[in-house]
Amino acid sequence: EVQLVESGGGLVQPGRSLRLSCAASGFTFDDYAMHWVRQAPGKGLEWVSGISWNSGSIGYADSVKGRFTISRDNAKNSLYLQMNSLRAEDTALYYCAKAEQWLEPFDYWGQGTLVTVSS
Amino acid sequence: DIQMTQSPSTLSASVGDRVTITCRASQSISSWLAWYQQKPGKAPKLLIYKASSLESGVPSRFSGSGSGTEFTLTISSLQPDDFATYYCQQYNSYFFGGGTKVEIK
């Protein structure tokens, strides 16, 4: 059974940093692309960032480009999102999601980790 | 950037109704469109990919159609479990539509 478990969320002050993790199990992690998607309270879905199986393709939403960095450790079956210079508008539930390939839809999602940016 | 516009934003319907949700792309995306269902407090679930292909395990009352810039998600006979919010996504650059909430009439 595919499982994606996010962690690392919490309350952080504006301008500070946070690192999210996603632990994957139930599939061969290094065969698949992975993504981060966020959802602000009461709002819709926003794609944040994605990474191909071998980290050869990486993409970011304009809203986070230059501040967030996605990475993966295939040996640890883990996906990461380093978030720097956090802003109030980054407050959201952050989901980790799996895709069959780069430029494919997201077939499995985790339950999310909440990031709150506030002073 | 390719923008995705869904309509309506809210839809009130009854059990048994045929429901159609529309998603329009600001430029052609061929058939690179997916539909997701999200229930309150839950992660989204993939329903349809490549505009009209049904994800494994998804009931056949869900169907998708369209290509280019206009797409539809149809629920042929709305069931109690279908009251949720639905999102389209173009996966050339991963943008989502704004969502359509399907409410009980």
C-alpha cells in the first residue's frame, strides 16, 4: 500500500525557515516523480514544486521560486521542501504527492502537514 | 502561464441528478487534463486523467471529456458520497482550477 507521510510543519515567524519532509513507502520511490501541493485555509489547491525520479527535472511555482528548494533522497525514500524567507501567504496545509512520471497527474497524496507563518 | 478556469464555483444538486462541471484552459493543453475530488479534511483523489481516462477504482458514473481548451467532468447520477469539491489540473505545468463545490440541494 502506497503511503506518504508528511512532517515538519508548525508555527514559524515571517522571514524564518522550515524544512518539510515526506516519507514514502509501499512503492519503489526512485521510479517516480514527486510533488508538493499546498492549500491555504478555505482555499483551493496550489502546486508548489515538483521533482523527477532522478532530480533531473525540477520545477517551482512563481510564488515560491527563489525561496523554496525541493530535493529527494532516494536511498531514504524521502522528499523534502526547504522553505526560506517565509511569508504569511505561505500559511497552508502542504501535501506531498506522487506521480507516475514527470508531467503526469498525481495518483497518491499524503494527508498533509500544516505550516503557519505568523508573528 | 496557462490559467485554468472552472465553472460553476458552486453547484447545488440532488441525489440522482446528472452534474456537469466545466474547466477552460487559457490556451490549448491537448488532453493533458486531470480531475480530482476532495472531501473536507481529506487529501484530493485522482478521478480522471488524460481528459477522459478513468483512474482505477473510480466509479463509472464519473466521466471526462474534451480537448484543447474546454473540458467537462460529468457525474451521471449523483450519489451521497459525491458531495465534495472538484478540481481540474493541467499537468503540463501543474496549475489547478479554482474548484467546484458540489452541495446538496
